[in-house]
Amino acid sequence: MFRHSYAFYRVVSVVLSVIAVMPSALHAATPVHLSASGEKWAATTLRKMTLEEKIGQMIMPWARVEFMNVNGPDYLQLREEMRQYHVGGFGVTVFTEGSALLKSQPFEAAAMTNALQRDSKYPLLFAADFERGVSVRLTGATGFPAAMAFGAAGDPKLAKEFGRITAEEARAVGIRWNWFPVADVNSNPANPIINTRSFSEDPQQVGRLIAAYIEGARGGGLLTTAKHFPGHGDTDTDSHLALPRSNADTQRLDTLELVPFRAAIAAHVDSVMMAHITVPSIEPDIKRPASISSNTVTRLLKEQLGFKGLVVTDALDMGGLMSVFNGTAAEISGDEAVEAIKAGNDMVIIPADLQGAYEGLLHAVHNGVLSPNRIDESVLKILRFKASVGLDRNRFVDMAGVFQEVGKPENQQMAQNIADRSITLLSDTDGLLPLQASDNNSVADSTRSSAGGKTVAVIFTDNARASEGGRAFARQVRQKVPGATVLFVDEANVRFVKDDLISAVSQASRVIAVAEAVPSARRTVNGQGGGSAGLDQSGTGLLTSILETAGKKTIFVAFGSPYVGIGLPPIGTYLCTYSNTPESATGLVRALFGDIGIHGRSPVTIPGIAQRGSGLDRSALVSKAP
């Protein structure tokens, strides 16, 4: 029996017999560019399309990577829905378990895109949320830290390399459009969903880094997206859950929120993604978020800022937008799609109900709400978009390219270098850093604080089992200090480990408290309906007890959000990684034990703790000959 779903597409990695017949397509990627032949293809293709096919080009649902036999009922259902609604592309993602992404393999993703391209009448455009590179959703790819780490490292050349490498790896698996960079200025420390996804609270720095990323990505043939217009940084609500509000007036918008978007447009960003937020200074109707506001999309973005590229909504299934409509999921999806296109968007993505969005747009044309010319305007943009990355010439990828392009050692080293350079030491009142490793370590030095066998490391996390970065940190600390006690604390075990943990901390010579907190869609703690990027209440309580017990011998690490230390007892040694990836964990351990120097600078102000630009330097320690 077929599994029928309009909200999702479960996608396939097909059998090798299918892959074997795919045309060879391993060519060096060329920069994003619309040639005269591509322009001609777009215009010719538009004339051939039916209204139904044009509507399908304007909607992009999810495609979730998993193995599925090409002749199985699930794939046949997928293919039938793709053809029924004339889908012009897919957003590629993976399944989740709670807040954890269940990553798939690059080979499966490449096989998936080839199979779907084969079964589609027109070339498909695949997009993804590769905010930290392809490794966000596919194993084995280069693992970059979050955007804020680039702000701490402070070098636009690193952001350009980030874009170039992401382009290489994304194109190798058939994905030619990235919903990145984040152009939001994270000026609000209470922001639960932007946070470390932003490069900085300084609009000029955000502008420089996104421009560098765009240059690198477009040079590698990857389409880019500046999001979330007109600026989601100064909000305190997760738009996946509810409708955030920005109270910025027009002068503040002009000098802060819009600065990075201007930089992105000057750097030839390919698309802009609209935010599901309300900004009364632009759109007085608070029931009309930016994503469906013609004042925001058409008058501000297109007319005032002069953006000529593709305008796309954020996901239609997010609570921030759905909350302003009434009816069934199908009715809401239809209304959302129509209002978005009326406002000036060219494409809507991730509707809660695909059929509802498709039929809503189709009926709007038949009823005269949307004109055929308005549809043609957007579809021509979409077809040009596809041609600019060569889909008019070749829609397939060569499977050999996966092994050649994804996870190159030199690219992995670049990502590690970025993570290392981002580590920031905000304070070290009692000179605890760097630590000394175990006695048999050849880099022991009398100037280093002794850790020995009395080191206790505590990792606070949402889910110990799913914490890739936490596990990497634990492994490497144990390698440095074999006798160290390393414990994970999450909501499931906090009540059971508290007493033993406090006892261990009281006897330790050094305590490393690692607070893993990152922005995550729809995450709530302690009844915070607007979202959260902080620790839950039980974790915060235990961490407070540890800080009070260990006192000056505590090294606190903000492993992700740099704001996580706000409200805690005074902290003498405060380190930030801005990310919770394994690469950030490696950089952290290297910094703790003096294997690398520490030179990061905070790209944000942390109230009561540090100002933007703060950071202490520590030199790497030189190993002594035995």
C-alpha cells in the first residue's frame, strides 16, 4: 500500500543497475552564469509549458534521502506525485529523530538526484540548507563550524573558501542551490533561532563575510541565498513556532538590518529568502508578515534595493506564517502560496500540503487573482536560474565525482583550521590555560596548570547519544588525560548524576564545564513557547551548582551559543567555540592544552560578560624534546 503524503517526499538511492545507465557528467564546475544559449533555452521552454507545469515550477517540497528500491511502491508514489504536480525541484534533507538529523550518505544523495532527474520531464533544481556545508546532512563531507565562528576568526578569505568547498561538494551530489548565507545581524542575545547562524552583530562584518562566501560559492557553480529578509536578527521568537516581531524603525533598518542585504546584492547573490516576521515600520498590517507583504517584497526589496534575482519564501509549513491563516492544512497552504506570489515572491517552498499549494495557485489564475503574465514572470526567472548552473545542458552527476569531490583531505584541513582560529578566550582571571596533559605527554611544561588524573569534564547537552561534538570532545580529552572523568548530562540523567557529579567536582583539581547549546528549529525548554537556544532549567541548575562548588578551578566553555553563560555565577575562565561540531571540539581540546594558540575575537556582545571584539591571546606551547 502506498504511503500518501503531500507534505514530504521520501527520496531514494536507487539500485546500481539504474546508476549504471546514467550519462557521464563529471566536468569541472563553471561559475554561475546565464549564457545566451541558456537564455534562449529558458524562453523556449517557457513557451512549451502548460499552465499546470508552470505552477509546479513555482513550488518546492522536501525530498528526504533514504534508500528505496526504484520499483518499490514508495518510489513509484513519489514519482507519481512529482508528475501529478509537475514539481520543478526539491529541497533536499534527511529524516530527524527529535532535534537530531539522521544523516545519510553522499552516494545515496547523488543517486537520488540522478533518479529523479531521469524521471522528470524538465530538469529539476535541487536545493538544500547547507548552512555548515554539506556535512550538515551527509556524512563524510567537509565539516565546517557555524557562521559565527567565521566572525570570530575574522578573515573573509576563510568565508570564500567555505563557499568554494561547499559548492564542490554540493554539486557532486546534484545540489546546485544553497539556502545560505544568513544575512541576519544577530543584535539580540535573546534570539533563539538565528544566534550562531549569523556571522556577527556588526552589520559591516556580516556584509563582508557574506559577500566573500557568495563569491566563493558562485565561482564554484553554486547558487546562493541571502536570508531572512528584511532581517531576523533582532527578534526573540522562533518563526518555526510563532510569528516574531521586529520593532526596528526605518532608520535603524537602513543602518543595521539592511546593510548585509545590500552587500549581498552588490556581490550578485542569486536569491533572497523572505522571513516570516512582522515589521510594522515596513508593513503596518501585523497579520501580513514580510513573506506575504508587497510593501516588503516588491517595494522595499525589488524597487528600493533594486534586487532583480529570484525571491523565495521561507518554508510555508512554519508556524510563524501558518498562524495568520485559518482552515485545514490544504486550505492554509493554498492561501499562503497565493498571498506570497501576489506579494512578489517567485517561488514558495515546503508547503504543509503540496496539493493545497498547487491547487491554490492554479485556482488563483483561473479566477483572475493572479494573471498568466505574473506566473510567466516568475517561471522565466526559475528557468533562467536553472540554466545559469547548466541544467539546460546536463541534469545528471557522475557517481565517480562523489568519491573525488566530497570530503577531500585538504578541505577537511581547511575546515579544521577555521574551527581552530575561531576559539575565543573571553576571560582567564586565574591563568588556568593552557592545561597540562598527562605525565607521559611530551609537552608538559611547568608554566601549564596541572590537570593530571584529577580533571573532571562535564558536557551539558540536549541528547548525549546524538551529540557528535560532545563525543568527539570526550574522546580527545581522555586521550590527553587518560585518568580524566568525563560525564554527559542531559534531561534524561540529570537527576541521577547530580550528587556523584558534585562530589567528583569538589575533589577535582580542574573542572571543564562544556555547555552545548545551539539554535534548533522548534526547540523549546522550560515552557518557552517562542523557542530557545539555551540549556534547560535542570541543566542550568546543575551547572550553577558546579560553578559554585568548583569556583576558580572551573573552565567554562560555551560550546555553541556564546550567550549561554548569561545569568550564571561569575566565571573566571570563559571560552567560546560558536559551534558544536566535531571540528569545533577538536579545536577546543587543542586550545585547552596549548597545542594551538588562541586568537579569536567575539563577533557579538555578551551582556555582563564581554563586548564585541573581546578576546585574550594565548600562544601555542612548543613541545620539548625528550
